Amino acid sequence: MRRESVWADLRGGGRRYLWGTAPWRAAAYVVGGALTGVPVLVTLTASLAVGTVLSVTLVGLPLLAALAFAGLPVAALERRRLRLVDPAPAPTPHRAPDTPGLTAWLRLRAREQATWRELAYAVLMAFVLWPLDLVVAACTFALPLLLAGAPAHLALAGGPAGGGVRPAKLWLVESYPAACGTAALGLVLLVALLYPLGAYAAARAALARLLLAPREAETHALLAEVTRSRARLVTAFEAERRRVERDLHDGAQQRLVALSMTLGLARLDAEPDSPLAAALATAHGEADAVLAELRELIRGIHPQVLADYGLPAAIEDAADRSPVPVDVDTGTDTGTPLPRLPEPVESAAYFAVREALTNVARHSGATRVAVHARHARGILGLTVRDDGSGGADPARGSGLTGLADRLAVLDGTLTVTSPPGGPTVLTLEIPCTPRPPSGPAPVE
């Protein structure tokens, strides 16, 4: 069962609130705030005092400067403590530095508004919030528990013959029936006070979330950083694919070519119709088959035509190797051919076309496919349409889900329209800018 926030349990009614874990989570949050605030107060006041005294000799200036970042650990702890009251995630508002090192980290943190909000929260917690937490916790638990312990208090005082006791210094209790009544009153009071305790914990958590959670602009910045990070990963992955392709092309393929030539020469020297000639012919055929498979594998990793001539030529190459006839329109005939695009974009678009043509050949029963590609207003648009039976579902593991994930890294989208009976239309759009003549361009 999903755990709700304390405020949601309060609004759900008294039975739901009392019989759940909300009162204990609220109590743990408030008591934890009281206990956490004491070391925060001591640390801030001691650091400020020592830094002020030592600033005369300039030694204390770094300590005073470090106080600007004192809110960072406090905020990190508070975001974790928020889960006690509200299970909704409270992500960090801070971005990762573009370059490694302490200097870059300090420079970035000093420029972020979240750093100063967290410092304000640390000061507020040290001087206002934890004393308030302590008062609320004491009022909620101290008085009811003192009243509930009246029978034990009376017994320790010597019983009724000892002159009685005053639980919580309120009234005189001289008999065990009066002590039991006082204990029952204390338990009822404890249950009643759990409601304002929960309301206070919810309000306290809302204040912490207001100061410590990322603002809308910070969330957009974090998402932009995640997008850039994913794009860098795709670029690194493509570079690694190219390295593997190059190693296979220049290494294993050349060795297989040499082996095939050696076996061919050996066949010429062997006696015709001899067992050795037959064995060499078999080995020669196997070597040629392995070489053909390796070339196909290299072409699948990263086709050389894509690297040398761009996306239009690569789509034409994929269409030529398709068992279903393909009509390709990349704008060459109309005078608006596709420009050279960033390598990750070209690679993603090419493999999308290959995956689409493979699905058409395997599942659709189509007799004709049309591929249309254009780049306009900063967006590469590519459409693959077939006249097959339709009914394509990305959820059935057709490879389209992986393509959508790959396009999402580039801020691209993949749309599949495939009603029963056809036709099936696959449309992808990727925002990008043409590659400048000097080299690759970054993906937008």
C-alpha cells in the first residue's frame, strides 16, 4: 500500500490518521527537528564567533566565507527527513559542475540561489524552528505522559498514606482511583494532541519544501543538464561504435581476407580431386562466408556510406538491400537535399529507417514502402510508410521502443500509426542544426 502524506491522512479522517503510521512519523519528524537544530545552532554560532575573532589576522576570513555553504548539509538532511511527513520526492536544486575540482564546485554553488535559500533555512532552523519543535513536542508528550504516570508516581511516593502527589504540578491525587482517572485523562489528552502535532508537522514540512525544493527555473536547468548529459553519452557511444567498426575493418577483416587468399592459393597447388583439395575448398568457402558475415556486421555497426556521404546515401543503401521495394525521397530530386547533420542525429535516423524496413519485411506483408525525409525549421522529419496489413504495436517488442528511447536522448519523438488493415506510418522528428563545413555541430 502506498504511504500517504501526514496531511492527506489528517484530511482522510480521525480513524485513518490514528490507526496509521502518520502520528508516529509526525512525532519522529518534530523530535528529529529539535535534536538536529541544537548542533546546527552550536556550529553556526561557534563558527561565526571564531571567524569574527580570527578575522583580525585574516585567518578567520576563510571560515566566515565557508559559512555561506553551511546550509548545504543541513538542506540535504532536511530533504531526507521530509520523507517522514511527505513521501513525495524532494530533489536537490543544485546542478553538477561542468568541470571537476573544488574550485568549480564552489564557484557554481556561490552563484546558485538555492545555496542562499538553504543558508537562510539553516539560520531559521538554528534560531526559530528547533525551539518551536521542542515546545510542540513537549506540549504533545510531556503533559499527557506525566498524567498517565500518575499511578506509578503515587506508588513511588508511598501510596495514599504518603500524602498524595501532584502530577505535572496540577492537582493533588491522594488515591489510586483518582490516579487511574488522571492516567486515563492523560491518554485521552495524548490522543487529542496528536492531531495538532500532525498539522504542525505538515506545515513545518511545507515550509522546508518551499525553501529547499528546486524552483521552476532550477528544474528546467536540471532537465537541460540531464539532456546535455544524455547527449554526451550518445556521442561517446557513437564514438565507441566507430572505434569498434574501425578495429574490425582494419584488423579482423584484413586477416580474414589474407586467410581467404592463402586458402585460394593453396587450392591451386593441391592435386585436383584429392581429399586435401576438397578440405581446402571447404575451408575457403567457410572463410568467405565468415568474411561476408563480418562485413555485414561492420556495416550494421556504422555503415561507411553514412560517414562518407551522409544520410541520403545511407537511406538509399538501406533501401537497395531491402527485400521489399522502397521509394526514397530525400529532397535530392526537388533541389532541397538533406544537409549533413550531427553524427548522432544521422545515426539515429539511419537506424530508425533500417529498423522500420526490417519490420516491414518481417511482419507487414507490404509490397511497397516509401521513405520521405526533409530538414526544415531546425527539425529533421522522416516518414516511413508501407501498404501492409498494419497492426504494429511498439509494446510487443518490435524494436520501436528502443528507437523511441534513442530518439528521446536527442529530444526527438517517434510516432507510429498502424490501424488494422494498414497502412503503417512511422514518423520521427529530431531537432538539430546542419553540420558546419568545419566539423560536427552540436545537437540542439
